[in-house]
Amino acid sequence: MNNRKYRSSYCLRKIILGLLVVVTIPLTIAGCRNKEMSPRRATELATDRLGLSDEQSQKIAPIAEDLFAEKESLQEIRQTINDEILSQMKSETADAEKLEAVLTGSFEQLRAKLPKFANSFAKFHATLTPEQRAKIVDKMEKRRKRSEKGDWSRHRGGLWH
């Protein structure tokens, strides 16, 4: 019986982390975590960092616009999840049913957005040359290695400081 309790808790943690990742990735791709970022600025940064041609830049501009249109709703979803987790951490007991309801509602909101994110990604991917995709792959792999090594603290000012 105890073993089932721990498995259930482990699954819930995986769901929470998964939802946070699903919410955070589109925000990061769109530059939405930076309040100063705009679709135009995100396009300029991508153009500069990837060496995009004018034609490529014009193709990704509407993609950035589409992703930024989702900015507020994604931030609200993330905030709702974070608020519930924080509220429960402050409480003497955790209400798994309430958290599950918040996560389920958030997941359903995200599920509705997934086709748009997938299509935007496919359009962005099709716009890039193999060399430009290789630059992104290199950056993503470096981030993954830092994450796997637990090396985020020095890059982000420490997670618990």
C-alpha cells in the first residue's frame, strides 16, 4: 500500500514537471519570459544569431507573432500552477485532488494549443538551413549537458539563493 502511495506521488511530480516544461518551452522560444521582448525583437535576435536571410526573416516574423499572441494565456497557465503549488506548500497538508484539478484544467488549456505550437515549430524548422538548425542543436545540447550536470546555479545566479 505504501509503495502505491509513493508511485502516485512520483507520477504527480512527473505530471507537474511535465506541465511546467510544456508551458515554459513555448514561452522561451517566443522570448515571452522577457517582458521587454516583442515579436519584432525576437525575429531580430533570431535573424542575428542564426544569420537568417531577409527572406527567412520575413517567413519567421508571422511565426513569432503567432507565438507571442499566446504569451499572456501561457503565462496565466504557468502562474495558476505555480500559485496552487505555492499555496499548498504553505499549507499544513496538501490537497492532491485540488492540485490534480488545477493541473488537469491547465493541461486541457495547453492541449488545445499544441497543434498551433507544433505547426509553428514545423514552419520555423522548414525555414532554416541545415547549418542554422545545427546551431540550434548545438545550443540545446549544451543546455542539456549543463542541466544534466546540475550546472544551472552558476548560469542563473543559483536556484536556491
